[in-house]
Amino acid sequence: MRNHPAFYLLASLLAFTACSNITQKPVTGQPDKYIDLPGYFKSEEKLLVQSGSTMEKRVLLNGQSTEATFDSKDSNAVQHLLKPFLDIDLNKPSLRDAYDTTSLTDPFSGRKSVIYKSKGEQTSPEEITMELDKNGTIQQVTVQSYTSNMVYEYRQHLIYQRGKSILINTYQKIAFLSPKELEISVKAAGKNQL
């Protein structure tokens, strides 16, 4: 049996493409309807890691508080902290028309508020409010999520203040179990900014 070079070329090409982990957004031919929050928080994650600030983290779990500090150069810690924000992608095809958009502009300062409000009862997140400065840079993002049924209740409140603080508050109640509430607040230590 003779080895064919075309067979090796085809096998190499298949192996190369199978190992490639490039993921692309599906091309719909339409521009994004909502602000690209995952892209924004990816850039904020890079800025936090590059800043190298010392961060103060306070965790409150069912009334028990712990405090710790960490270095923002720890990219795993920063990524884990921003994960709830990074997971918000309103431009998914399934959410294309799931939100109403309201914009309010302050004529004196030029600042703008953009509010995305869910049209459905079980769409998560329920509401996103963004505060933009006069240059259009997002300065604050507030996210409200709520899910409830006969067995389960879940609420999440997220606040990201650019250069200042991060707050994550989660409440979870499962039937026949005691509720759990978790609050994580992070800010830069001392006079540093995030």
C-alpha cells in the first residue's frame, strides 16, 4: 500500500482546523442593536489588570463577613470578579427584540442614561441602566435580574462604577432550603482608583 501526499495534506488540514478554537459571532448581516457589554467589560478587565492596583474585597455571605485584599494584576481574580458582567450579551439572536430602550440626555452636562428594560417576564437580566459621560464612555452599569417560580427564587443586583467600585448582590431561595444571600463589594485600596 502506497502513501499518498494528498491524504497527508488532507489529514493535516482537518487536524489543524479541528484544533482551532477561534469562535466568531454569527454573522446576521445586521448591526448590534444594543451596546456591546461583553466587549466593554473585556476592555475594563484589561485596564484593571494593567493598573496593578491593590483591591479591597469584602464578602458578606448570610450575615458572615470576610475581608481580603488582592492585586489587580491577578487576571484570574479580575476575570472571576467581572464574570457576571461579561455574561451579559443582549446582542444574542435570541434576545434581539427582547428589550425596550430608553435614552435620557442631560442638556447641561451632556451625560446620558441608557436603559434596557425587558419586555418579557422571565428574560434575564430584567433591566440594565448605563450612565455615559459626555464623550459616550460608560461610567456606571447597573443590572437587575429576577427569576421566580414555585420552587426557586433568584435575584441579582450588579453595579459597576468605572474606576471606583464593583458590587455584586445575589439572593437565592430554593424550596425547603434556607435562603442564601451573597454580597461582594470591591474597591481600590487607599486613594488608588480601579
